[in-house]
Amino acid sequence: MVEQPRKGPRRGRTPAAAGRTSRPRQAEVARLAGVSQATVSLVLSAKAKAQGSAISDETRQRVLDAARSLGYVPDPAAQRLAAARNNLLGVYSFTATFPTDVEHSYYPFLVGVEREAAARGYDLVLFTGSSSGGAKAAGPEALNRVRLADGCLFLGRHVPIAELKRMVADGFPVVHLGRREELEGLSWVGADYVSASSEVVRHLASLGHRRIVLVREDDDAPASTDRQLGFLEGLEAAGLPGGSEAVFRCADPRREVTPERLRSWIDEGVTAFVAEETDTGGAWRALRGAADEAGLSYPGDLSLALLGSPPSDLAGDPQPTGFDVPRHQLGAAAVRMLAALVAGEAAEEPLVACAFRAGATTGSPPGRP
């Protein structure tokens, strides 16, 4: 809503137009006129008439008088940005370090993003505020910079909901790479983690496993929730015990998934363990480490599966049973959706299927051929 005019300009000295060494800013015009900067922008960009009676003639004249007294001249570059698209799409990551390493799990997403953007005639702007770790790196100012682009693609398990909500409310084209149904109006593309996780459980059940435990981080990110849902649906479909006993949530997998706990599970009849994929790979590392410390082999003594891909530093180890996330396809789908939003078109992309990976870390339970 446009700010209502105050009864008069704020008192105090204002910079004179003469003798200035810098261009007067709209914020200075707003202070002198006693209105908001949004009101100044509407008046000086000739948009006030389109707002009906939102801006009175008195307020409009006061803004024009203040601009004239300060010698304000609109920035032509800013006018061009406001008047038309510039064929730039932004990419912003909420991870602590922006994925510049080719082995980073986000790198394949960016490959898909770059290829699809190039095919559609867009250039990309990588906003690295979150990777600097500096002041205001994750604050509203950092996110506001993405408005330099025509629209922005966001990546990350944890996002500042309030800031994204404000962008959506403003009509700025935004797409999140990964399911985000908790924010109404936010467009997103995602992988079908539910079906893929269920398929991994079906595979374990077909090998003869009757007690399976999911190890996951204590995190309510949608990707984690979807994986757990698919895991439990897979257990139910196979007629295997589920519920809370089948899911182990831990804040620190390396401390909580110990060799002693692993042996305790095995003594209770658990023969297969499933870990979720995260940026850190914490659950998968913890399960492997506990098995190694306990002197247990996989798939000889127990079976291990991973709902996703292993961390890059473990890529040379035996390939785990699980599924591959179609990162290239997801990146391309996100760009297609964002380009449609920028063009003012309806945007919809189906969930992208994940490919099952047989791997080498699962087999029949001990004692079964």
C-alpha cells in the first residue's frame, strides 16, 4: 500500500543541489517530501496515474518539488531495469559455501541450470552472498539483490521463509529447487523421493530382510520428510514392521550411531539399515563408520542402503544400493518454470523420477542363501 502523506515535510536542513559531488537519491527526496521511497518511485516513474487515487495531487506535487530542489535526475540504468526484462536469471544458494567445487552435490544442478538457461537465451547471475559469511550474508539485504535479475532460482535445505514470502507477495518470479509446499504461492520443482525410497525398501524386502531401520538427521527439511514417508510406505507395502521403531532420528549421527548401538539393533533382529542423503552425508558416514569399527562387513553381516548419492569424497568406494537424484533434469526443469514465470505464463513441472541403483552394499540377510 502506498504510504499516506504526512502533513508536511520533515524539518531540518536538506542537501542543496549546488555543490553536490554525488547524484541525489530517491531516499533523500522521500525524506524531504515526508513520504515513503515507494511513493517517490511511483511519482517519478510516472506510475502514479495507474494507481488511481492512491496518490493525491498534493502528495505528488510535494514529491516533484522536493526532487526539483535537490536536482534529482532519474538513473537511466535503473529506469531500463524497471521498464523491461534484461534476460538475466539469478541463482542463489542457502548453503554455507556456494557450490563451486565440481564434486559438490549441487554442481550437477547448476550444470542443468546453465544448459537450459543458455538454450533459452538467458544469462545467469550467481548471487554469492551466502558463501561470503560476511555481515548480512543471509539477511533481507542479501536476498533483495536478486531483484537485479528477472527472476531467481533458490537452492538449499533451509531457507528464510519470511524473505521468500515477501518476494512472492511482491510478484517477483521465484522458483525453489526442491519441494516447498509450506510456503503458499512459491513455485518449486522436485524429485520423487517418496517413490524412490519405497523402491529401495522393496528391494531389501525382496532379498529377505524383515527388520529395516532408517537413520536420518533430526531435520524437518521437505527432502528428509519425503524420504521417510517413502521408506515407511515401502515397509507397509511389504508387510514389515514400521512406526517410530523403524526410524532413528539423530542430531549428531557420528556420536549417536555407535558400534554398540549398531550391534544392539542387530541383536534385536535388524539386518538392513538405510541412510538419507544430506549435504554432509552424516547418516551414511555414521553407519559405515560404526560398521567398520564393529568389524561388521556389508553386505556380509548386514546390508546398507542410501537414499540418494554418497558424498563426493566417498565416490570411489563400493557403490551403495539406493537411487540417483536426477540433478541435471531438476536444474533444467527449474529454469523452464522460472522462464515461464518471468514471461507471465502458467508454470507447472511434474516430479522428476529417481533411478534405482542396485549397488554393492546389500545382499541376503546372514543365514539366508
